[in-house]
Amino acid sequence: MMRLARAATLVVTLAATLAYAADIGYRAPPGVAANEFPSPQRAVAQIVSPSRSAEERRDALNEARQIARLLELKPGMTVGDIGAGSGYHTVRLSRLVGPTGSVIAEDVTREYLIGLARRVERLRLPNVVFALGDPHDPRLPASSLDAAILVHMYHEIAQPYAFLYNLAPALKPGARIGIVDLERPTSEHGTPIELLRCELAAVGYREIDTHQLAGDGGYLAVFAAPDQAGGKSPGNIVACSDHASPR
């Protein structure tokens, strides 16, 4: 009887995994193609892990609450967790925005989203949905986000100008994006703040503020999305160098 029960559990688990593999990843219509944009004139870090460090340590540094407070995230909002990975922020944002809000967990790695979907189901978080993006395009629904966070992953975006340009239509008027990274070269899994400012300004984003997070959490840079007048066409975007000057 015990063997039958175990076999049944395995079948259910396998079926669930296959369902995740088939269904994971809402994909909005594609945005502008990557070849319309300049390539980054600096290193792009490899994606090496779905999480930065142990969640207990991140909680001890109050990472999620700091970001939520500084970005003024509230119940009822729809927040995009861009590069969600294992879902550290997705899980905490789900509880913060509550039943009237939602979290769109986006990633370019399908396996990460499948693992996160299992976690979300286990924790019974019905307000989380998933988006499988492309390296140049998050593939998110238009005007869907009140805010977006990109935490310790900006340096891994292979086509930052295309990605930022294609992210902008998903942001509602007045939406903010918060980018968390370390003050170190992109080849060392960080992004110098001046380089970040240059790359976002190149696409038409406007910096609002920058904050230092506790411990080794890095900085949080907050930007407003480009408006119709301030946005730039792909052909007018000039790539920034490692020294943050346009080339």
C-alpha cells in the first residue's frame, strides 16, 4: 500500500511538472527586435544562479522591506519582479500587495520559473503570475505594472537597451522601477552607478533617487519610465562605455 501511495505521489508530481513546463510563462506580443538597438559596450555577466544568497541572510538585512518602503509599494499594486529567479522577492511581494494586487514574476530562464511555480503553489499564493521573457524583451502586457524591481540581475541583461525599451510600455503612467546592484564592474556581477544612469538615460528613463541598502545589499536606484515626449527611438540610442560616456 505504501509503495502504491509513493507511486501515486510520483505520478502527480510528474504530471504537475509537465503541466508547469507546458503552461509556464505568459508571453505578450513581442516588442522591437534586438537588432534595432546598439549592443552594450561593456561586459555582460553570465546567469549563474536563481538566487543571490541565503534568504535568511537577506531577511536579516531587511532587504525586501527596504526596497518596498523606498519604492512605496502598497497593497493592491501590480508589481513586476524582473529576473525573479527562485522568487525571494516574488513571495514577499505577493504578501505585501495582498489579494487585490498581483505579482508578475518574469525571467528568461524557463527552469527558474518552473521551480518558482512549484514554490508559489506550495505556499498558496494565488496572486502570482509568470512571464517568460527574452534576453531583449521581458514580454509583459502593456500598461500592466504599477512598479517593477530588478534585483542583482541588471548586469546579466544581454541586450539592456532593447530590454529597457521593451519594458517601458508595460509600465503604467507614474510607475517606478527600482534597480538593485553592486558598485563593481559588470564582469564581476555588479553595475557601476554612473554606467547604470547612462544606460537608462540613453533610453529615456529619468532618475528619481538612489539609496544605499543595508550591509552588502548594494544600492537601489529608482527611475521613472520614459514618457511619450522623453522616450527615444531605437535608432537614436547611443551606447554607453564602461566609463558611462556615450560612444
